[in-house]
Amino acid sequence: MPPEPPARFDEPWQAQAFALTISLADAGLFSWADWTGALSAEIANIEAGGGVIDGARYHQAWLAALEALAVARGALDADAIRGRAEDWREAYEHTPHGQPVALVTGADG
């Protein structure tokens, strides 16, 4: 059974990650039992490191679980995820204050 959405999402990416999880499970990439195990493991990792599961960390755990399952099922490459995260970090660092962050890909620039 799919999870219930949170009462609210603080950031658009959180809603997108929730929707993507539902879509990938519905498409058969993983079962809800697999999902529950992956999310539980990510939450346990945060708590083991002394972290408290608040709204932001819950969504970070959600995204980490989604990425881990997608990698484990061969739908994503872990190196590609790290590379894209680095691309976004660099774009953020080079964006003037108050301007939208734009990711420039090889095809764009």
C-alpha cells in the first residue's frame, strides 16, 4: 500500500520525490515492502549518527532511499547521481544572490 503524503511539503523537490516514488513503485521497480525497508534503513542511519528526524531530514532520508533503490534495481547509476549533485552544487555556488539557479548541461552550454 502506498504511503500517505505528508500534511505539507516544504520544498517542491519533496513533492516531486514523493510522486516519483509512487510512480516507480506502480511501474514495478520495487515493492512497497522494499520501499519500507529502504526508508527505514535511511532513517536508522540518520539516527545512528545522532540526527533527529525532523521534516527536512525525513525528506532527505526519503530521497536517499529512493536513490538507493533505483541504483540497486539498475535504473540509475550511483556515479551519475553524484555527478549531477556536484553539477547543481557548482551551479548554486556560481549563481549571483537573488538569481535562479540554472544548471547548464553539455547540450546547453
